[in-house]
Amino acid sequence: MKKLANYKFYILGMMLLIIPDALTFYLLMPMPGSQNINGLETAYYLDKILWLTRTIGFFLIIPFLQKTFSAKSITAKFTYGGFLIVALTFVYLVGFHFRADRIFYEPSVKTFLSKDQNRFPVDRMVLGVEINGKAKAYPLIVVGYHHKIQDTVGGKPVLVTYCTMCRSGEVYDPGVNENLPWRLVGMGKWNAIIEDAKTKSWWYQADGVAGAGPEKGTILPVIYSEQVTLKSWLERHPNSLILQPDPKYQSRYDKLKNYDINFQTSANEINDGGKLTDNSWVINISDDGIDKYFSWHELQKSRVINEVIGKKPILLAIENDNESFHSWNRTINGEPLTFTISDRQLTDTKTNSLWDWNGKCVSGSFKSYQLLTVSSQQVYWHTWQTFFNKTIKY
């Protein structure tokens, strides 16, 4: 009877050793079906007790193994001892070796260079941030591999993020966790999940919402950023510093070498702008609690879109490089202006004044007037279907 009881404890111990780790790994990685279910909170609570389940499981196994190894049966020793070795190897692989933060490492160095010293190609895409008169540019392929870069711009801490599975780039104010590290946990709903060191809450990268933990439901404040070519950014911010690729991870960046410039793809529905599939590209603009998306194909085609979101007149425009886009509030002196592209210049139809890509009028009746920026984000269509169920289409 005692041997049978020990055997049952052995089975229970093996289950506690394997199942919690296996389920956590499944829910946080791109496994078949795992990203189509809402399993983030389950994964969160499992993750917090993994060391407990591993420890209990291991100690439940010990009595049976002691009996087995004190017996004469070599077959039993190899069989049950082998099962334990396989189980421990499995736990090591899914619980440590293949963890997201062991696959996508933090930068070993963060080197910023000036325009004259920069070695990063100017035709590639960056996330640009300007705060208190100081500007920095973060290459998409660099942030895309690391998923997040913690930095300071103009004396203010920033959390620069990008998820290649969602094509979503956003810069956040890290808030109470500003001086503490953030950890890449895995993914949920095909979006990167990051953990703050202070509360151990898990946050979705796409919209900055905490999906699990003490801060569940809290939203990280967005810091205005632009997704443009480095050339466009430097033309408007010549004193900007540019983050250089970390030589240690150059081979990882190379795997994304065409990610930020591969615009002419079937996924972009370039030949059928009226049809959206999961990987179609859209621009989302959020304002007054409303999220409105604009087809990337339509933006490339029309170059300028004059719209209203809530009660706010919005201008969405793309530069002549067909890659760098901007969004502003198109109201001046309480009156909404309508914009167009004329001779490759941004102009308003009321006075034909010329405006630059900083949203500033450079000649005409409105000279020196400045449009106010509005945050916008390029993402895959499936991302906004998942995170914004009240989306309005242009």
C-alpha cells in the first residue's frame, strides 16, 4: 500500500512539475490556437506560482525514487529516473531557455550618434521622439527585435516599444516604473506582453493597457512619436541623436532587414485597397475616446485625408517618400482648414498657404501658424480588431 501511495505521489509530482510550465509556455508563445483565446490572466497567475509547483512536484517525486533506487530492479531505476530527467529537461527548456526575455535580449549597449556621425541608413524607418527641445530617433528594426527600449529624452524617461507581430510602435511614459526595468514576458492576442518591475503587472504593448496584475485596467500615458524615415526625421530635427544598432545583435537585426521598408506586399492589399485582411496595414488615430482607422492603401493613394474624429477636425498626410506619415488637428483660429497636396507641397485650400511636415505654415496668410499634433499609429488590421472593438473606418 505504501509503495502504491508513493507511486501516486510520483505521478502527481510529475504532473505538478510539467503541466503548469507547459500551460504557461503555451499561453505566452505563438502556439496553435494559443493566441486566439483570452488566457493572459491564467498565464499570469500560473507564472507567479511556478517555483511553488516545481518545488512541491519535485518533493512528491523523491520518496518513490528513493524506494526505486534502493531496490534491485535496474529497469525501474532507468525508467523512472529517466522520466524525471526528461521532465526536468522539459521544465528547463520551456521555463528558462525558451522564455521570451531569453530569446529577445536587452541591448548590451545603447549608442547614440549625431547626424554627422550616424551609420544607420537614412532611408530606413525610425520612431522619432522630441521632448523639451531634445530629439532622438530609434530604428524600427532595432526596437522591433528588442521589443522595448528604456531611455531618457529631454530629461524625461520614455519606454519605446514595437511589436513586429502587430506592426505596432508606441512610446509610453513608464510612470511609477520609470527607473526600474521592464521585462518581455511573451505575447497575448498576438501582441507583446511586458512586465513592470515594481508591481509585476503585465501590459499589452499595442495600447499600453495592463491586462493582468495589480494594475489591471490601468493605461500607460502615450508620448507623442512619429514613424518616419530617418531622412525625414533629420530634415526636421537636424540635431537629433540616432540610436545605433548594437553590434552584438546585428545578426538578429538582419532577419528584419526588409521589415520596415517592405511596403509593396500582398499583405498590404496594394492592388485591392477596399479589402482588408488580417495583415492589411491601417493607420489608427485615437481622440475623444474614439478610434478611427484609415486604410494605408487609401492614404498612399490620396496622400491627404481630411476627416473629423468626434468633434475634432483631423489631417492625415503622407510625405513624398510614400512612407513617412503625420497627423494633426487641422483647426486654426477656431476654423477647420482643408488641406491638399499641390506640386508636392502641403497646402490649405482656403489661402493656398504652404505648410511643412512639422505642421508649420512657412508661407502665405497663415505664415508661422502651427498645427497641433495628434497621435497616430500604423498597425496590422487584426491588431485593431482585437484591441479596439469600436473602431470606425474612414
